[in-house]
Amino acid sequence: MGRQRSRRCAAWVALLLISLLQACGSTGTREGVGLDAATERRSGEQVNGGSTVMACRRWMHALDEMVKARQAGDAQDQPVDGFVYARTSRFLSSWREELDTDDPSFRVWAAMLADRGREGLEAEWSRLSLADRHELLSLGRDAQAPDERGAERIERCSRELLAADLARPEARQAMLENSAAKDAYVDWQRWLGAYPLSRVPFSAGVRRWQEETQRTFDVAQDGTDSMPEGLTRYVPVGQPAGAGLSGRQARASSPWPRNALGVPILDAGDLSDLFTRHAPVLRMDVSTDDDRPGTMRVSPEGELLVDVMQPVAYIRASFTRWGGQVMLQLNYLFWFSSRPATSSLDLLAGRFDGFIWRVTLDESGLPLVYDTIHACGCYHEFFPVRGVLPRPVPEGERGNEWLFMPGEAPVLQEGQRMALHLASGSHYLTRVAVADISEAGDVGGVRYGLIDENGLRALPVPAPSGESSGRTASAYAPDGLVPGSERLERFLFWPMGIPSAGAQRQWGHHATAFVGRRHFDDPYLMESRFELPRPGTAEKKATPAKHGHGL
């Protein structure tokens, strides 16, 4: 009897072990269609290099697990469930309802998802220790490429996995369904904070800030463009090719080539020229080093800091969908060491402060709208050019932050660029004016460089000796926030649903309205707020929508 009971127990244990092994070996529940080996075999992947594809899936999964274990994740773009090599954004997600998985445009879109994923994976790879990288490279080493490096394997495996998934109808459909971008707001915070009631005092606070800002701009627009005394001028390095072209000449240039989705395709030289051409002049009220823009660096001890001896603007190209077209946007991010406290209970003070200036261009490369936020997502302001008119506030948005437009952008003539006046300490934008490009040659101007913003995702970590350690660190934590940039306001503003309100954050995480919902990277943001100028109305002056915030 005892032996029978023992045999039954052994049988149950064996069945349990088999079940556990099957569960461990089949990660399809977590990774979706991306790791379903049976489906791969049925679809013919084994015939077409299936063993290589499966090896890539396993290796990419191992990389993903290692990154999570080391807390080295990058939060800029959002993962696509089931496709470890792909990541999505609000812009890419906006195409989900328009694409047919059998159309060529779907393949272009899927390749863009893979590009976003590859950038994120390469940034995460560079943050791992040398030992971790060696361990990963030893897994499934390709005999045909024994010296393959991490970035090379990421690129190769991404390419092979994308090709394999595009060959499977069920994988294409899953990619489409799983690529929705998540909201930057936390609904449970709003629910717990009784948002319908708590939004009332916050609306009043937003209104006060807008009224104060409007008064500042009204006083500044005195009809002159002379620079007030005592300001330090920061001017971009270099001159764009053909600087000084008039608007008429620029419009006569050839339109940019576009891919199957209508997204502009620019080579590095053309894009660099555009960034140089539209880079603003900063006119800073400098009281301390906290008012000097600088370069983000990591110390040998791993501390994040801003080197004010190397002023730069971090640049990023983005896109908006407007009037059936995809418009190019140029983003300029300036980092400051801190926003210093003005009192012992200054809720807005803290380490690091970022200022973002964005230029939305038409299909000819001329500005349509300028807008700005701080890197916390706060203080969103719009400055349209003449002929671009604000839309009425929709009925359902009344009472929410909709559009704050202190005025229209000045008209630039030949040889001019935008000039931005920033206040000391707060780095608030207090005036938008015009500067001659010739100012760049003035002795009193401080030159600033233009650096790809993606560099913030992989900052070199020097060894204590000062040499390169071979590793990088990100300016952003895995949650997309800048470590150490927390503000006391987060304890007061949490009912509005923004995680750690006031903290500086990574691209893709900028919620820009406390009351209502609004994202800086919303692909329909400009179209929902403004009407494109009609032919023949370019010189019509827009009426500034003072306090046009829908409150």
C-alpha cells in the first residue's frame, strides 16, 4: 500500500515537473506570437532559415530580461507586446486604424516600429556592464559571425525577426493590434484624488499663471526688437547653407521626398541645415550658473550634471499630422542645472530644468507654429505665424486646458531668426522677438552647439582615471523621469494624474495639461488647435487668443 502511494506521488511529481518545464519552455503567453515556435514551423520559417530566426528570438528575449534585471530600460518608445524588437510611439500608433496588413504601406510602418525598437535596444545594450554583454554575446553565437558585436546582432536579429513576422498574417495583425500607445496620465490618481472636484482649484491656478504670462508678453511687445541691457546672448554655431533666403525663394524649392505613409525623408545634411536655419537665439537673464544652458554629463561617480562650459541644444526631429499631410517638427532642448528656490517652501524648485522650443514646418520648410514647454511638460505656449488661426474650443473641452497663445510669432525677414528671452531662475519665456543672423558674429555672443537628443539615452560614463569605462548611462530612469529632478509640487498636484508632477522627463512622457488631457507628442495636436492658412491669406494677421485655454 505504501509502495503504491509512493508510486502515485512520484507520478504526480513527474507530471508537475513536466508541466513546469512546458510552462518555462513556452513563453508565448508573455511574448505573444513572437515566440510561438509551433506557429513558426507551420508558417515555413524552418524552411527559410527558421533556426536562425528562433535563435534571434531567444537571444532578444534574453537581452530584454537582462535589461529588466539590471534596471537599464529605456522608456522613450513603448514596447509592442509579442515583438521584442519593435516599439511604438503616439505618432506610429496614430496609423493603426488606417492600415491594411496586406498593403505595402504596412511594411513601411512596421519597419518604423523596428527602427524605434532598435534605437532603444542599442541604448539599453550600451548601459549593461562588459560582463553582462559578454554573457549575452556568448548565447547562441553565430558560427558565421563569431566576432559579431552587440549592436550588430541587434540590427541583424531585428531585421530577420521583422522579415519573419511580416511573412505571417497572424503576426502582422497582432503587431497592428498591440501597437497602441499608452496615455501618460494615471487614471487611478485622478480617481483617488476626486478629479472632478479637485480640478476646480487647479483650473484657477492655471488661469492665474496664464494671465500673469499674458501681461508679461503684453509689456514686452513694445514695438522694438532691441535687446535689453544685461542679457547674455546664446547663438547657434554655424550658418545654414543659403542663409538669408526669402520666404518666396524657400517655397520655390523642391518638396521633400516621402515614404509610403507620407512621412518626409531627409538626408542628414538637409536635416542638419534645417536645424541650423531655425535654431533660436537665447537671450538669457543670467544671475548664476543655473541660468546657463549646458551639456548633460555623467561623473565617474555616476552623478548626472550639467556642464555649463559647453552650452548646447539637444535636437530632435518629430512629426505631426495636419490637413492630410505629415509635417516635420524641429525640437530644441536646453538643459539648466536647476531651478533655484526662491523660498524655503518653493514647490517648483529642484535640480535640473529643461526648456523645449519646437518649430512646426510646412511642406516647403517654412514655420507654421512655434510652441514651447519645459521638460516637465509644464507651461505649454503656442505662437502661430500669420494666417494660422486658432480653432474654437470644442464643446467637450470647455473647462480644460486647451490653447494658451500669448501672441503670434513675429514675421522673419531675410537674415533673421527667432530670439527667445528667458527669465532668471524660472527660465520662463518672457518674450519672443527677432534677431539678425549677423548677431552670431558678435563678440558678445556665446556660441552653442547642436547635438542629437538621442545622446541623452547613452551618456559616456568615465572611469575614475578619466578614461572611458566602455559603459553609458541614461539621463532618464526606466520610468522616463530624470533622476533627482523631483519637485515638492508632486505632493500637491498628484490628483491631476501626472506621475511626479514637476519632474523633468523623457520624450514621449510630456503630459502638458493639468486640467484635461494633452500630450506634447500628440500627432494631431496642431491640427486640433489650428487651421492651416488658406491660399491668399498668408498675410492676414491672426487675432491673438488671449487666455484661449478653454477655462
